[in-house]
Amino acid sequence: MVSERVLFIINVSLGLLSALLLLMLLGVKLPSLGQAQYALDKEEPVCMLEWKEELTKFDDIDRCCLQARQQFECKAESRDNLDWVCGAGEGLQVWLNNKAYNYCKQQPYW
């Protein structure tokens, strides 16, 4: 037989799950982990374009995200205060810090 304590834990878990499903049914939007991480990061988003081993700061974050998304892949790689590089290895590479990368991941085209 199942103990009373186990049944209580199962009932509480099912109650929390049903509350969460009800919120989803009513259309309440809960922040995703990416949005929470973006909101808690206090640094400024930084985007740099690298072409022929020369880095240039790119101030338009939306266009930077589009350019990064057009690249073959994005991978975590540290350089100065930049944390992500998007590119195919040769040619244009887009360097982003964590704040910019999390912003880009929230865009609908990412």
C-alpha cells in the first residue's frame, strides 16, 4: 500500500501541474529562462563584426542579430569581453556578448 505521505506529495504535485496548465489555457505568458536571463544581465549588448581579422563595432543590434542568424553556426567562444561567435570559419564573423546573444535568441527569426 502507498503511504499517506506519498499520496500527499502526489496530490500537491498534481495540483501545481493543474494550476500551471490552467494558466497556460487562459493565455498567461510566463517568462522563459532566456528572457529572465536577459533581464538580469546588466551589461550593454555588444556586437562586433570581424572581417579579415579586423573587428568593427556594430551598433544596430537588430541588424546584427539578422547578420548573425545568416551565418552557418554560433558557438560559445571567448575573446576579450565577447562570448559567442557566429560564422562559417572564414569570411565574415559576428561576435556577441551574452547580453546581445540572449537578445537575438528572443527574436522570431532566430
